[in-house]
Amino acid sequence: ASAANIYNTNSGNVGIGTASPGALLALPQSVLPNYGVAVGLSGTRSTSISIYDFLSINNPLTSGYSYIAIANGAHSSPAKITLYKTRDTGFTGAPVSVAVNDKVGIITFDAAPASGNVNDVASIRAEIDGTPGTHFAPGRLIFSTTQDVNNISRDIERMRIDKNGNVGIGTPSPGQKLTVTG
């Protein structure tokens, strides 16, 4: 093994295990062949990784999956993904209450059609569905798919589950446990 395994090209790129990094941080597959990139804190019971603004995982291979795996240890607590919404001025600021109709989080499924531009295909969105209380915020889930209308991609709500557990298909205002319109 070489003694020099971290390289700075003085151009802003850093390589670990490669002397010619082609990105801001480059790790060749030989460094972590089973994982790509692994980040952790040695000897602690709590690990936290914060990535602000944007995280992109791209699989340039012609086959295989790009994925995020979140695993939990050998205790009874489940693995958890949290999309967090506050109205403060930054993640480390004091939380300020959300308001009715705030969009809390969205999971989008995107694809590049013939134009090459990446567009939404479908989405699941969480919103505040009523006045937040001291220790809770009522929520709703909205499921949408994209329809091509006059060659313009439009995100159209198909189903929602409101704060009362009412399910609406084809309507944004379900008045009972299941309301189907259309």
C-alpha cells in the first residue's frame, strides 16, 4: 500500500486512492468495492451525517441499481428516513411552527424522456392538513402522476389521504373513508 493515499490536485478536486480525481471528491471502486462511499464515526453509538441542499447518487453503469440503504443495528428500533420542515432561517436555528397547507416533503420519481430533460413521472407529497398544535401537526399525503397535456408535462393529483384517514381518488376533498370521483 502506498503511503500517499489522499491527493489534492490544487484545482479543487480531492482523491482518496486516486492521484487524478475527476470530481470534487473521488473514490475509485477499489477503495470501497462493496459500498462506494461509507461515512461513519468510529467508537460512537450515534452517527449523524448532514448534507445540505443537494445529494446526487448516479450509477453510470449500464446495469444495476442506484440505491440508498439505511440499516439499523440489532435493537428493536426501526430504520427511519425523515423529511424535516420548519420555517426557521436554517437547520440549526430555532424551529418555527409550520402552517396550514405547508409542503413538508416530497418524494419524486423522475425520468429523462426523448427531450433529454429530466421531468417528474410521479410523486408522493406530504402537507400540513389543518392548524398545527403544540405537539402535533395534522398531515395529508398526496399521490400524483404526470400527464402529457399538449406536449407539456403536468403533475396531476390522483389520490389523497387526509388527516382523518379519508381517501379520495379523483377528488382533493374526500368526505368519507373512500370517495371516488370520475
